[in-house]
Amino acid sequence: MNPAANRYDAVIVGAGAGGGVIAGLLAEAGKRVLLLERGRSLSFRDVGRDHLRNQRLSQYGNNAGPDGPDHPRVWTDRSGKAYTTLPHEGGYSNNAACVGGGTRVYGGQAWRFHPLDFRMASTYGVPAGSSLADWPISFDDLAPYYERAEHEIGVAGDAGQMTHLPPYARDYPMPPITPDSASARTFRAGAAALGWKTFPVPITVNSVPYLGRPACIHCQHCVGFACPVDAKNGSQNTLIPRALVTGRCDLVTGAMAERIERDSGGRVTGVTYWNDRDERVTVSAEVVVAAGGAVETARLLLNSGIGNDVVGRNLQGHSYTGAQGLFPFEVVDGQGPGVSIATCEFSHGNDGVVGGGMLADEFVPLPIVVWKRHRAPGVPAWGAEAKAWMRTNYRRLMRIQGPVQDIPNPESRVTLDPDVRDRWGIPVARLSGVTHPETDRTAAYMHGRADQWLRASGAVEVYGAPPGPHLSAGQHQAGTCRMGDDPATSVVDRHCRVHGHDNLYVGDGSVHVTNGGFNPVLTIMALAFRTGEHIARSW
């Protein structure tokens, strides 16, 4: 950053899936942009291959941030007891903090939401105790931006097989990445026996060389790690480099945002942050975009005294459900990324439950994750028997899983903890609340479908239980700054502009009214393209 540059057209807080996209669009539109990221720009070597310190299993730390004691949070259990927790510990609901955010190490499943995901309240009614609502925009409003994200970020898939959605205007830019893995062959046969339609999983990984980067080399360390050949696509290798090459975007890492500044009339004027030399810096801007993820964006608005009582409420992170199956033959061939086949037979229209979800096979699982989370009942955690079970069954075990539509709960929320502060003296996020009972019922229903698919595919032992009530946040976090036309029941308008502030926007999953029955990153990116386009035209 040029130290003399203290005024920008736009300051964006967070260089993740949404913030990175908006930075690229505004810089290319001729705007002077400051992109702030509290994490670092991580090389492949920086991310590493430690099976015990990664975003998939953070037993002893994270590999893509945040890490250490600088960034605590507080979470409360069902009894109301509060716990201070660090990023690698349970209850934190961590999302990566680095240039690219979660896209640096995600698996990259790139799903469009189902049209009914935008109309959940109209379709199912509003369950008691929930805050279920329709989006103010429709699938059709977002479809052109889904297409733009698929082509400018880079998605491999087969649009012709996505028959649960309206027809695509253009196919994906690349063919599917794993059309015929051992897992796909096994589950395709099982689904056919059940009469279910399946298709390849759309994924932000190059199946062929694309946008100047090579194709996937099918290594086994995709989800939770960085790609060794840069074939996995995110904001860190697409829109952020596009922003930087214009010469109009300054990227500042190690920047911890403290508050959004306003003048005496209440108009947003810029951002105050702490730099990596522990200096407090205030920069001015015509427009501010908060894009730190649903937890940190809500925290920033609350610490800035901005927004209404809806800020921080309706926290969602997906209830993930599924089951494990042991097969008499190998279903893991070690060809990454691994996730290869999915069904959307149960996204909607399921008797007795609200919504549904997508089901797919798993990425190539780390052996330590199988040992820790997916051992069969009765298998000990250590000793000769445990080792023998792993040797025999690691390649014969596969999980079918997927997210269900969380039913928003206004008491599942982010607030500011009154006592705990981070290294810079900023009040930390306090997470509380549990999934709505209808979410748990839907998760149980989808668990049954996963069990059914595994057995039809030849599994000789199926086990696992659906999730019960729990804090819903995690890496798919959303909902805390929901979009709506009514300022009394929402935080941002249909252009993701904060009500009452004509120059303050939100550019992450915070704005999702509902989080869909799918991985949300493509929707975050599509909304970022739409929001960035709106800002560029308006300012």
C-alpha cells in the first residue's frame, strides 16, 4: 500500500470469495480500491500438508488461518454456559482467514441454489419459532451472475445433466473432473437400482487447462489444502490478481478491521483498522464493503454501532448429514478430488419435511479423519485392532453426505461478548443458539436417504447418525445480515446495501436469507458479481 494513499473510492474488508470478486470488478471499472485482509497471502508451501493442522482437521491448528490466541471467540452451549475458544477448537465455527479466504483451501463444490431455495416461506409456510422468509430476489435474477461466476472463476461440470434446475444459457466452461472414479461407478449403479438420477458434481477445479492455469493432477489433498499446481480456482487466483494488475487496487494483509467510520450526519466515511505493525490506521472511502464472512461481518457492524436488531440474527452454517458405508470392494481409488457424483432427487418435495438437500460422495478422506470420525461401531481408537481395521477398510469405506436447508432461527445469532476482547482490544463475537427443530427433522430424513443409497450400492455395513440440535455456523456461515425489502426485518436491500446507509454494502454469505440445500460459495460469488456491478454503476 502506498502510505500516502488514505482516500479510496472503495474499501473492502475481507479478501474472500465475495470481497475478492468485488475488488476485481471495481478496480477494472476504474475505481481506486483498498482490499483489507486480516490473514496473509499464503503460498502452497505456507499452507502445507499437515494432516493434523488444516481446515479439515484442526486438531493442533489451522493451515489457512486464523490461528493462535489473537482471535478468540465465545460460544454458548444449549444450557447457556459460555466458553472462550480459539480458532482450531470446537465451537469457534472457523472459516479460513487469508487472501482468498475459504477458496484457498475449500473443496470447491460449485452449486447453483434451487429456484425454490429462494422461496422457502412461500413454499412451506413459516414454522413456529423460525424466521423463515423468501428472498427479495429470485433464481432468475441471479442466473446471469451464476453463469458469470462459473466462467470467470472456472467451474467444471455438465449443465445438460442439471435437470433439477432451469436450462442453462451456457454450459460450464470445462467438462466434469472425475467422470468415472471408483466411487462414481459404485454409486451410479446404486442410484440406478433405486431409480434416482445422478450427475457429476460441479466443482471449481480445472478439468482441462483454463484461464492460464493447468488441469487437476488428481492428488489426494484437495479439500482443506492448497492445490500444488494451482488448478483449484478461487478469488485468490482470479479476481484478486485481476484487481492488482490494474494498478488501482492496494491489497493490505495483516489488517484487522476495528470499525466502520461515520460522519456527524451518520454517513459512512471509511474504515479504521490495525496494520501488521500494530498501528491504528484510518482510511476514507466513498463506499465501504464488509465481506469478512457472516460472523466477522456481523461483529464489525455491531462494533461500529451500525444496523438494527436483525444484525447478527439468523446465523446459519448448514446441518450436514449423511452416513458411512463399508463395502466388500474398494470404493476409494485415491484419485482426487474424490467427490464425483451427486443426486438432487430430494432437494424439495419431500413428504413431511421442510426442504431437503443434495447428497454426494466424499472428497478423498484423510486417513486420520476416517480413524477419528468414521470408524465402525465397536472399533477401538488405538491398538492392533484399530490398525488392522484401518489397513483393511480405509479404501472400502465411503461416506454419502450433504447439506440441508437450515430453517433460520432468530435466536441463533452473533452478538458481542461483554468481557472477551482480541489482541487489539476489540470485543469478540459471541455465538449462541441451536438449529431449528425442522432443520433437525430434515437432516434425519436426508440421513435416511444416504443410508438407502449406500445399501443399494452394495454396502455391507452402514452406520452413523443424523445430527441433533447444534450451533449452526461453520465454514458455510450465512444469514446474519439478511437481505430484504423491509428495513424492520432485514439488514441489507436487494442490492446488498445496508438499510439507512447508501454507501455501505455487504459482500459475503451474511446476506443469504436461506442458505440453500447446497454448498453456498457459488451463490456468494454470484451475489458479489451482482453487487460489484451495482456499485460500479452507482458510484
